[in-house]
Amino acid sequence: MSFSFKQSGLATCMNVTNSGFHKRLISTICSRSSFSPCLNLQNPERRNLSVSKPLHISSIEKINEKKPVFECKAYEADKSQPIEVEVKSEAAKRLKIGIYFATWWALNVVFNIYNKKVLNAYPYPWLTSTLSLACGSLMMLISWATRIAETPKTDFEFWKTLFPVAVAHTIGHVAATVSMSKVAVSFTHIIKSGEPAFSVLVSRFLLGETFPPSVYLSLVPIIGGCALAAVTELNFNMTGFMGAMISNFAFVLRNIFSKKGMKGKSVSGMNYYACLSLLSLLILTPFAVAVEGPQMWAAGWQKALSEIGPQFIWWVAAQSIFYHLYNQVSYMSLDEISPLTFSVGNTMKRISVIVSSIIIFHTPVQPINALGAAIAILGTFLYSQAKA
Ligand code: 3PG
């Protein structure tokens, strides 16, 4: 019979009695050279062992296997050795999530800057939205074909459940891009920081969910802050404002459908987002053609090229590539963290986007406007605390 025994140096008391079971156990412990440290348990003087916490049997496995038959662990000792490993793996996980978050925010800042540069020179948000989805889809198709990424195993049911998610993603994406074509990037993101309020309202009124009063209270600064930022926005535009609001509503629905659609599915976050891009591209293309159309696109393209020069093409490529990359990383983070941590990360992301875009585009901001943004963002933190 073999077993492993873990001991902590910490001191509480394990009393080994003279019962037959314990005698057998003790003699077996000391016959195992692998037992370390080997306690002299056969010495009657030493039968009262002092170890950290009471022992418990944590596993019983088949005799004659190399694996332990009895694994006796002192409770504290059980933690003592793995604690080091656990702390290390916990630290590694935190580092991984930290890297994901930093990458997600950085990619998002770059996307927002190039997206706005493109929209300033070429105000066709339906086409730029389509291009970013097309670019992501192409990148993933190449990755699957060259086996850089594993091709997801999907069936009809998967695509069926993905469809409402893709519709919501398409609407949210186009609406945000239309918004950014009409107002400052910072303003779109201030309004988008109100997404938790939409999440609560949709869950409450469409799904019948209830929340503790603290959650409802946290909506007051979110809604109040967004309202203050909106009424004091120097370059307010109703289409821009409504675009951000529609995007909030659509993304809340997307998250609800995503959660339902992903239950029990084994597609990774990266591949899930890739499939979402492909389906959204199919949905969006006919609408983009109908709303803007090739004639407008061609005329605008010539104008933008003549004003900006060939680097305009790089801007378009950059906004498309970075759009896919930041979304892909955000879905990869969602694989690792809870939706709540994700929403806190998303709020932090908006702060980086708001600050960097104000600096880069020299966006005029009144102190009262900044106060509104700060209150709204503080509200999202209070919301996450209340939900936690
Ligand atoms: C988009 O174009 O889809 C939006 O900019 C997305 O915004 P978000 O990912 O910051 O919510």
C-alpha cells in the first residue's frame, strides 16, 4: 500500500492513537522511503505528532497503482505546499490577464485614433464598419487555412444561436461608428460608459430580473454623469448621441445573447469572435451598399486620397486591423475572467480612450463636461461594486 503524506511546519496538533488502523498507517508511512520528512513514528514516544492541522484523507485510489492509495494531508499542510504553487499560478494568471487588458486597451486606443482620422477624411461609417469586419474575417480565414489558429468545429445550431448575437453586434458596431463620425471620440465613449445602465434596464424590463437597491442607486451617477456630459458637450450632435445610445442598447443585447449562445459550447473566445465577424459581415454588407453605396464611396475615396495622400490607405488598413485585434483580445480576456471583471476592464479602457483622444485631437473640453464624464465613470465603478 502506498500513500503520500504532506506535513506543514506550522503547529497544531495531530493525535495518532494506538488503533489498528493508525498503527498500520504509521508503519506504512515509515516503510516508504519516498516519505519526506520521515517521521520516526514507530517510536512510541513520538506517537503524539505535532503537525499543523488535523489530517484528512483526501484521496483513495486503487492498490497496486503507483499513485497514492491514501493521501493524508494536514489541512494547513495541504495548503502549505500547494500554496506556493497556487500563489505562483495565481500570479501567472493575474499577469496573463494584466497583459490581455493592457493589450486590449492599447489596441483599442490605436483603433479609435485611426478610426476617427479615417472618418474625418472619409465620412462613410457604414463602409468603414464593413471594412473592419471584412479585414478581421479575412485575417481569421487565413489563420485557419494556414493552421495558425485551430479551425472551430461548428454546426448549424451554433450558427443559428450566433445569428441574434451577430445582428446585435452589427447594429452596435455601425451605430458606434456613425456616432464617432458625427461627434468627438471622447463624447461617444462618455455616452458608451453608460452601458451598465442599459444592462440593468434591459435585464429588468425585458428579462424580468431584479437587482438589489444598491445596483439601481449606482445608475443615478451613471445616467446623471452622462446627461451632464451630453448637455455641456460643445460639439453636440443628435445623430452622434443617438448612435452611442443605440450602440449601448445593441451591445447589451449582444452580451445577453452571447451568454445564452455560448452555454455548453467549446469554441474559444478568439474563434467565437471570428465567427461573429464573419456573420456580421454578411449581415452588414447589403445594408452598407444600400445606405451609402459604391458611387459615394468611390468619389469620397478620391477626395480623401487627394487631401491626405497615400497614407490614407494605411489609416484605413490600421483602423480595420486594430478593430479586429482589440475585439479578439477582449474576447480572449472574457474567456479568462468573469463578465463583471470584463465590464470594469471595459470602463478602464474608455478612460484611456477618452483621455488619449482628447490629447491627440485637441478636443475642447469644458470643466463641467469633464465632471459629467468623471461622475459617469465613477458610477460604473459603483455599479460593478454593487453587482459584485
Ligand atoms: C465599434 O465600432 O464596434 C465600437 O467602437 C465598439 O466600441 P466598444 O468595443 O468600445 O464598446
